[in-house]
Amino acid sequence: MLPKDRPELIKILRNASEFKASEVVVAEEVIDSHLHDPNGSGYYVLIAEVASSVAGYICYGPTPLTDGTWDIYWQAVAQGKRGQGIGGVLTKAAEKEIRKARGRLAIIETSSTQAYEKTLHFHIGQGYEMIARIPDFYSLGDDKLILQKRLSYPDGRKEKS
Ligand SMILES: CC(C)(COP(=O)(O)OP(=O)(O)OC[C@H]1O[C@@H](n2cnc3c(N)ncnc32)[C@H](O)[C@@H]1OP(=O)(O)O)[C@@H](O)C(=O)NCCC(=O)NCCS
């Protein structure tokens, strides 16, 4: 991501019906943290471009105090460009970078509400497995779902079973 991508990306986040205004504020803070210190903030951001316009993004970073676990924090594709494979390309690009950094486990957290049903389907389609559920985490009736994917190392070595 470059500073010039920020305005278009913020527009995508503000137009995403799934996100509450308070969530967009946090997403923006994280993006700004990355732009301020791309290598030291702990947040990495990749942008997908279609015809030189920002079409989506993914934000991820190493989980503090772990050895090789990474969080995929945020991901969004412009409302009119969903379902065309852009989200899948972003996930794969982030996983490639995580592997290069010798990451072995990618974690995604999401909500159990109906608004995120398609999102859950998307992550499962990308090979993520639901490994935990915390009832009423976000609010009463809105559980936190934790998904994981084990990643292999660039030299072909697999995660120990
Ligand atoms: C989730 C999201 C990033 C996926 O990106 P995408 O470019 O739409 O996904 P792809 O085209 O690569 O993959 C398509 C799959 O995603 C799923 N999907 C999720 N949301 C979708 C949507 N709004 N429209 C179409 N497909 C969607 C479909 O089920 C589809 O699976 P299928 O091919 O088996 O039908 C995107 O839809 C989005 O921005 N959603 C809203 C924000 C969000 O939930 N972000 C994740 C939490 S931070």
C-alpha cells in the first residue's frame, strides 16, 4: 500500500455495509499505523488494483508473543467488485508473504451474525477451518468465530502434526 491509495481505500471501508462506523475508525487507525511505519508497526497492508483503481485490501501481521502465528486482521473488497476472485487473490498474496516470513499459522476472527455469513463461506473456501467459538463475545447473540489455516514453510517443510 502507498499513501496515494488511502482515500480510495477509506471510501471502500465506509461504503461496506457490514462494518459499523466504530469498526471503520479502528480499521483506519490500523491503516495509518502501517503507513506511518510500514515495517515496524506490526501491520502489513496489501492493496488489490483493478484498472489502476483500488479494489480491495488485506491487513495482517505477526501475532505478538507467538512464534510463527500471524493474524489476518481486516479484508474488504469494493461492494461492486465482490465475487470476482479479488478477495481470494488478496488472501493468497498475504499467505505468501506470511510464509516468506516463516509464518506457520494464520488466524482469522469473525462474527457469527448473518451479515458475515458470506464472509465465513469465503474464508472456509480459502481453506480456513473453524477451531473455536466464543459465545456472546461481540454482543449478546453475536459470537466470535476463530478460524485457522496451517501454512507450510517456503522450503516445503510442513507443520508438524
Ligand atoms: C469477504 C470478501 C473480502 C471476499 O472478497 P471477494 O472478492 O468477494 O471474494 P472472492 O470473489 O475471491 O470469493 C468469492 C467467494 O466469497 C464469498 N463471498 C463473500 N462475500 C461475498 C459477496 N459480498 N459477494 C460475492 N461473494 C461473496 C462467496 O461465497 C464466494 O464463494 P463461492 O465462489 O463459493 O460462491 C468481500 O466479499 C468483502 O469485502 N466482504 C465484506 C467485508 C468483510 O466481510 N470482510 C472480512 C472481515 S474483516
